[in-house]
Amino acid sequence: MTKEVIIIPKKAVEENLYAIQKAVESVAFYLKKVPTNELDECFAEIEKLFREQRFYSQTELLAVANEQLFVLEACLRRLIDEGDVKEEEADKALLVLKSKKGWAVTRASETPIRENPAAEYLPLVPVIDESVFNASILMKMLENENGFGQNSVPLTRIKNNYSYQMPQGCYWLVDVRINELRYDCPFLTVAEAISYAIQTNNILSRYCLQAVESRYKHKKNDPELCLSLLDGLPTLCRLNDRNGRVVARTAKPSCAFRIVA
């Protein structure tokens, strides 16, 4: 049986050389502890895992980032026309995201991203935080055939779990996905879940997205917040306020890490 030969484009190797070297070093370190008679089995498992991973080239990621910024700018222009957002505020938010785009693309190109369509994954996602535009404004950026998104949660009750550690302003997420249990990967806040939904076509028709890292602060308990289609409209609500109206599966989006600098 002839073994399949994998040809890796030279450009892809050059662009991702650092990440490839680190992966090889890590594998080599652990293989030193493996008995010789078990190496073939180990290599087969490693090959399987590597085939499931992908290092996006910077060219590919730049195209993704530019398309997402185009979508985001279109949403902001609509809000400007409707008088919900000032043009200078929208331009400032976009400028900050563009200034951090290069660093986000570089970091994402060094990150192995598992290609799993069922995870509805995105290698990059630009975020405008609630410190820039409140949740009600951010929800208006979501729309479908029934209208624009709405917020049913009092703005003063929306709190992030670890406010002093959370980034504020405009930043990027790397490797955002649902339907996968990943250890040591942070879940998303309200603003991040909205940003993910903006960039993922009709995601709310398939899933109710829990913003695990945000809560509705209450005297007795702190219920989670979620994005759902309620009465056909994208809605930010408390998880226990859906009253059986949600038919989509519930999912908890997470990301590999946040690009703040």
C-alpha cells in the first residue's frame, strides 16, 4: 500500500513557520517518553489530530477580517442613518478595530483551528463592547426578515462576571465556536455573543446563544443572559424569561482567546 504524500505549499509553511516549529517541539518533547514499540501508534494518532487542525494563512485571515469589518461598517452606517449612533463614534470604533486587525491576524495564523462545521466556528470576530455602545444599540445591529434586534433586559442589570479583567472598547476574538467542550477557553459576554451572531448567517434560527460570561444581576440570583428569536425577532433576554418560546437548541459560544493589545 502506497502511503499518501501530503504536499504543503511553501508559502503556507513560511507564513506559519513559528507555529509549526512550536508544534514540532512540543510533540518531540513528549515522544521522548514513549516506548519505541508504541511510536507507530502514537504517530498515527498525531497524524489524525493534525489532519483535524488547520493553520489559516495570514492572507486567508486578512480576507476574513476585511469581510467582517465590511459587514460591521454596514450595520453601523444603518444605525447612523437611523440616528441611533453618532458618525464620529462609529468611525472611532472601526478605526480601533482596524488598528488591531494586523495583530489579530498574526495571532490567529499561529493558532491551530479545528475545522468542524458543526461548531459554526469563525477564526476571527471583531467586537464592539458595551462600553462603546450599550446592549440595546448592539442588538439593533442584528436583523432578520421580521425586523431589527431588541433588548428586553434593563441596561443597569447587565454585568460581566469578571469586570476588572474583561477587555473594554473594541477588540478581536480568535477561534470562536459553539457545540464543542473546550477546557480553559473563555465563554462569551453579551457584546461578544452579539458580535458573533452578526458575523454568522441566521445563527439564531438554529441556536439560542447563552452569553455565559454576562449575568442579569439580581438580589436573589444571577440568571444567565441569552440571544434568542422571540416572536421572530432577535432578542437579548434572561435565560429563564423565554417561557418556552425558544425552539432552537441552546449553545454556549466560546473563544480561544481575546486580542486586546
